[in-house]
Amino acid sequence: MASAAAISRTPGGPGPAESEVACGWRCPEHGDRVAELFCRRCRRCVCALCPLLGSHRDHPVGLALDEAARVQKLTQQCLKQLEIKKQQEVGNRRQIEDAAEKLKAHAESSKIWLAGKFTELRLLLDEEESMVKKFVDKSTQHTLQVYREQIQACGEQIDLLNSLSNRVWSISQEPDPVQLLQEFTATEQEMKQQMTLGELCHPVPQSFEPIKSFFRGLTEAMQRTLQKPLDVRLKESLGPTHLSDFTSYPS
């Protein structure tokens, strides 16, 4: 310990504060020695004896300070990537929210259109009108529920990214290299998992055009039928043998 303290005060070596921090971390295998190296295979700080005589013999090692500097760069890259990913999720949520609003407006306009057509056939199609409106509402609510779940998932992912960003930032600000490496090692796997950008979300819009097309055709077919005089329609339906039955029917 005395020799380590003496070395830390030699010109060109680490300063007193740096030496004091380093001396605070002891090798888990050689407790009387300072953990000044980092074993890249085992991902832990070790002393100078470990790669020579200890359990880390022949393992690739480097100075803890150098490894800490490399980790600092990695954390900065991770922070940038996390911010990009968070902005992507924010954009995804905005797209879903916009799609939800458009869906609501489209659903209302579709119901208004349906109501107008059913007015023409109110005596015959009141029950059908109510059923179709319920179908539109059910489809709308189902899709909105999917959108809400997607929005919630985006929010949870954003919260996760914010939490990880805070932890990564805290690691990047750690002055103690050994503590920094230990915290980074504990978070490294999660950081790697979040470094890859997710997929952009493009919500599939809900459309009620098939319903509108069906009832438009039904209305037009009924209009074509009703435009004919009643006696003509009856004759076409019953045949010429019953023509005399409707000779006195008003046109």
C-alpha cells in the first residue's frame, strides 16, 4: 500500500485525488492490492497480479482508467441513440393519436351518411339502421382500443428509455472509474438491447367504405325499382296471367 501511494505521487502519475480513489478499491482475490486493471473476459476490475498468477491468468486486461474512458464514449453514444429512439417513439405515439382522431371523425361522418340513407327507407330499415350504427361503433371502439394499447405501449417504452437514459447519464458522470465500470457492466446488457432502433409505427386506418358501398347499392336498387309504376312492377313479378287482376289499379 505504501509503495502504491508513493507511485501515485511521482511526476506524470495520477494525482492525489485519483490515487485516493484507486486505493479505495481492492482486488477481490488479492485484498492487499489495488484493483487497477480491468479483465475484459470476466468484466471486472483486478490487480496486477491476477493476470500473472491469479484466476485471471492470461486473460486480456487493460488499465481500468483506459477502460473507463472507453465506457465513457460508449455511454455518450448510447445516450444519443436512446434520445433518437425516444423521439421515434414520440413520433409513433403522435401518429397513432392522429389516426385515432381521424378515425373518430370518419366514424361520425359515416354514421351521418348512413342516417341520411336510412331516412329514405325509414319505415322498412329502422332496425337495420340501428344495427349498422352499432357495428360501426363496435368496430370503432375495437380499433380505438388497439390504438390506446399501442399508445400506452409507446408511453411505457418512452418511460423505459427515460429511465435507462438517466441511469446511463449517471454512469457517465461517475468520477470513480471502478465504480463506473461496475455500474456500466451491470447495465451493459440492457444498453445493448436498447441501442437498436425499433420499427416505425404506421397505424392502419379503419374504413367504413364497404358498409357505405353496400347500402348505397341497396338504396339505388330500391330507387330503380320504386321509380317504375306499381302496376308494372306487379306485372313483372306475377306474370301476364295475372294482368287482369291489376287493370283497375291506379298508375
